[in-house]
Amino acid sequence: MQSKHAIVLGTLLRVQRFMDTNAEVLGPVNTSGYRHVLDDTVTALQDHAVNQSASQQIGQGETAKQRALRSALRQNHMRPIATIALAELRQVPEFVSLRNPAPNLTAHKLVAAAGAMAVAARSYQSTFINGGLPADFLDQLKAAADAVTQSLTDRGTSTTTQAAATAGLATMASRGRAAVRVLDSLIQPQLAGNAVLLTQWKSAKRFVGRTSPVPATTFEAAAIGTNAVVPAVPAPTPAPAPAAPAQAPSA
């Protein structure tokens, strides 16, 4: 969750708290349409923040899983086929598709290479089985390639979800700012003459806060930062006074 969205969420939560605490003074303002807009916006911001965090973590996990699946496809399935082909089938026309692919291929290209290898190896299944591969080595190759493809799909889904949540945060943050402006125009007349509550309201509605990005896993804490306890800074220890110079001995 970016800091600008956490700042908005923190302000909206303070506004909610102020309106709940002073419901009797605010009267109908506290049940107005824009109070409902405020509440709905807070809920939406929190939901989008959770979705953004969850999809980001899922995407990171899927990326690590994809690396493992790609390594397994290349090393455990394609490499044995390529090794036997190098020893037994160097002269056949399909040999170019039976070579082990480069380790730096992208996932999509690796899956395509596995498909081409399966097609080329089908005509020489007996050679590979006699060379030591299991009878269903082509099925295993296809299953490993399909696993990489599924991981690519899952990674794309998490990216889409994260992008949607980020867009939702921006939309709801803008909506929240607008709601506070409207509520401010309604609340200040209600508090005319009450200097204490007016000061509290002006403080609650200010969009201020930290300026660095807020980790998604701590967005709740960032949102209610006004209640955080600021640690005391210890006073510096005074330096000891310099010792007086020794008195020179008298003549």
C-alpha cells in the first residue's frame, strides 16, 4: 500500500472516530449520505489493500514456483532425452529439436521447446526407452510442460488482481478526499462557537502522514498512526568539564 493511500485511510479513520465520538453534537450530519460514503470508502480501501497485499504475495510465491518447475522440466525431462539423442540420433533430421535448450530461455520458449522435443521424440520412442527412459516419458514431459504453463497463468492472474487493487485504491482515495471536503462544509457550521471541538475536527480532517511507501502487511498500523506512541528521545549526556591545569611549582 503506497503512503499516499495510507495517509488517506488514516485520515478517514480519524474522521470516523471524531464523528462517532461527537454524534450528538453533529446531529443529522452524522447520518447524512456522505457519512455513509465515508464508511463505504473506508471499507473499500481496506479491502483493496488486503487484495493488493495478498495478490503480491501470491505472485512472488508463483514466481519462485515457476523457477523450480522450469528447472525440473529442463533438467529432469528434457536433458535425458537430449543426452540419448546426442548419443543415438545425431544423424536424424529431427535432431535439432532433440537438443537440450539453453538455460536462459523464457518460460514460454521453454514450453514451446518441450513441445517440439515431444513431437520429434515420438518417432523414436523405442530408442529412448531402450536407452533407459520410462515407457511414459513423453507423458511425463508433457505434464511437466503443462505445470509450467499453469504457473504462468496463475502468475498472470495474480498480477491482474494486484493491478485492479492498486487502481481501486487510487479511486477510493480520491473519493475519500471528496467525502471529507463535503463533510467539512457540513461540520464546521455545527461546531461554530465550540473552539475545542473545532480544533479537534481541523486536526482530524488533515491529510498528513508518512511520506515513504508503507508495506502492505502493515497498512492497518499506518492507517491509525495518530494513536502510535512516539518513543522518548533520551537527553544527551553532558560532556565532563575539562580538568584544571596543574599549578606550576614555585621557584
